[in-house]
Amino acid sequence: MENPFFTDFDQVTSYMDSFTNKENRSYSKARRTYRLDRMSALLDHFGNPQKSYKTIHIAGSKGKGSTASFIASGLKASGYLTGLYMSPHVVDYRERFTLAGEFFPDEFLLETANELEKGLEGFSFCETYGENVPTTFELYTLYAFMLFAKAGCQWAVIETGLGGRLDATNVIMPEASVLTPIELEHTEILGDTITLIATEKSKIIKPGVPAFVSKQLPDARAVFAAEAKAQNSPVLFLEDELLCEDTFLPDTDEGPLERENVHLKYKDGFEASLSLRMLGKVQADNCALAILVLNTLGLLNGKKALSAMENNTLPGRMQREFFRRPIFLDGAHTPRSIESLLSTFRTVYSGKKGVCIFCCVSGKDYNTLTSMVLDAFDTIIVSKPGTFKKSDPQLIFDAFKAKASALYPASSKTIILEQDSVKALETALDFCEEGQAILVTGSFYMAGVIKEALCRLTGEKSN
């Protein structure tokens, strides 16, 4: 292409993100009402690239990224060229659109981005649809669909961004709809009850398309069952299909544990024993759901697929790093996910508390989260989770200090506010003793900035 608009990938992301301000303008109500019409019009303009491959659509509050990656890795190992669309990224924007976790070459990313930019010349939405140019998420979704089509993907695993009913990804007609656990999240947009949130997520279920549902709270399960019935969609609930799920960390005297052993037995007689690199009972559940999906659809190529799932990893999900001490990066940001994470961390490190670097973005249940973290750690460093989303580290620090003063003996808890990520990591390393580890959590953005800080300290590349 002569005189390309983009010559490096940072220019691509800057261009996409430049549309973020437009998402906050006064047209938000109209734009939300017509969100699927907008995305359909945009895809029509680009020749509907999403129709050139089969898809699996995933929505939920927690675990949808991990489940998506397990499914994608299984498809890839079974011989299918597979795209994977996820959000948010932890360090590198390229994490959002991959070939089952493998980055596209930069040349390919640039070529496709230039095609997108050129194709947008003269394009605008009708006035009814609100803001007349695409939003950032609409553009990233279009970009992912174009990449997968241009690469010749046979399958793509598509994770929703927010909700389900009006999510920009909900224009696809998938081969399967997958629902992961529901929690209270984004209540200002999705509703303030499990039933309301599950209702928003349930709308990815399409007429006659099989639905697969993870272990759920009763209210969420009832919503999904009702929606599947209304859509005449066959539905399989993991807790009904799974007869046995044994998980255990192997005994070892050689330091921190690296794998979680899982044995699964399904109602149809299928059994699998795996040793997962992604630690925690919640990851066993995510893997079990992925296996149910692929096996039911006839897409599971036995040992190869299971081996790929065993070795599957994902940035920001109990991600293991090492610099002087073990460092775990995890994007947990809800009470249930923090509870599961802390349980796994305590098991891996046999009750040794270590050090926690924590902060969450604004709008999260920081009172509950800080109480949980304070109970699990004696040393906590509060830092800033980047600038992409609004946060208030001072507020989080004050919450920790007030609770420590009220609930614990004097000087039994060390709470430090260090907004600079490199200094926060250095401080945590200074406090972390031999045999302990550092846990970074509260948001994917917190995990991302500490990963970048680690790369600066070690001189390694962030990707």
C-alpha cells in the first residue's frame, strides 16, 4: 500500500483510542439504544468479515476470558485456525486479537489497520444512531473480525466487552453461546441485581443455537434456563453434566507449586485428567466448561486438545513472574474472584502471607475488597492502576488505614501508598521475605502497570 496511514502499531492503538472521548458525548442514550444497528451497519460497510468463519460467543461476569482462551487453545490443537478476541489487555493491545493466544505479525496488523482506516473514509452513521462515527470498542471489534477473516480463520472465539444484549459483539450468529459465572458488576449500566445482570448476559443466546452455562447462582441459572427455552435453544448446565470434579495441588517440598491437577468425569462418560498451568479451582471450572463445549460440538481432538489446555496461560490470571521473589499478577476485582484468588495464593504458599500490591478502579466495591485483602496480608502497597480508567489510590489507602486501625493491633499491619508503579514494586520486593511471594491484584490495569514496572526493572520487553 502506497503512503500507508499507519507505519507502526502504536499509531494504530492511538488512532482507535482517539475515539474514546466520542463515547462520552451526549449521544450516549441514542447510541446505546441502537448499538447493534450501528455495529451491523459498520460491518455491512466492510463486507461482513465475521461471516467468513464460525464463532463461539462468551459472556459472563468472571472467567469469560479464561474460558475463551481454553476453548481457543483446544480448537487450535484440534487442527483449526482459530481467532481469539478478548478485552481488556494487560500490557499489550495485541493481546485483544490473537490466533489462539499467538500475536499476529506486526506487518499483518498494520496492513489490516490501513485497510480499516481507508474503508472508514466517508463512512458515517445515520443521525438516529447517535454519534456519527464509531466508538473505540466498535472499531476494535471490527478490526478483530477483519483480522480473523483476512488470516483465513476457520473459527473465532469472541468474548463480549460489557453485558451481552447490546454489546458490539452481539451481531454474530455463533455455533454456541457460553455463559460464565454472574456477579454484581457494572451495576450502573447492567442493573443492580443478579437477575438483571444475568438477563443482559443471556441475550447472547440465539434461536436454536446450543447454550453452555457454567456453575451459577440460582437466580442467574433461572434466567439462563428461561432465555434458552424462549429461544428454543438446547442448554447444558455444567453442574448437571459434570459428575466428578476433583482438584488438588500436588504435594512437593521443592518450593511453590506450578500446576493444579484436575480430574473430570462427565455424564456422557467422557473423562479427562489434566495438570493445569493456570492455578485455582476457578480455572478448573473454566477448563471443565471449555471441554464440555468442544466435546459436545464434536471439536475436541482428544489428547492434543487436552494437552494444549493443560499448558494454556493467559496474562493477568495468576500469571507467574520472578524477580528476586515470585510475583503473581492477577486481575481479580470482585469479591468472589478476590476470595478465590486469595484461597489459591494461600494454598500455593502454605499460608505465608507475603506482600500485596493492590488498587482497583473507581466504581468497584472497594470496601469489601480492602477488607478481604487486609485480612490476608500484613503488608500492603497501594499503587495507581494506570490512567486508562479513573481510580483513587488515596481513597483506597485511607480505607486500608482506617480498617487496620479499627480491627487490628497497633503496628500489626503495614500499609504504604506509592503511586509510582516502579517504586511500588521495589518497595514490595524490599518487604517480601525469603519463601514469600508478591501478589498484584485489584484490576487488570493494576496487573498491567506492575508488569510494565517489572519489565523496566529487568530490562525485558513487556510483550
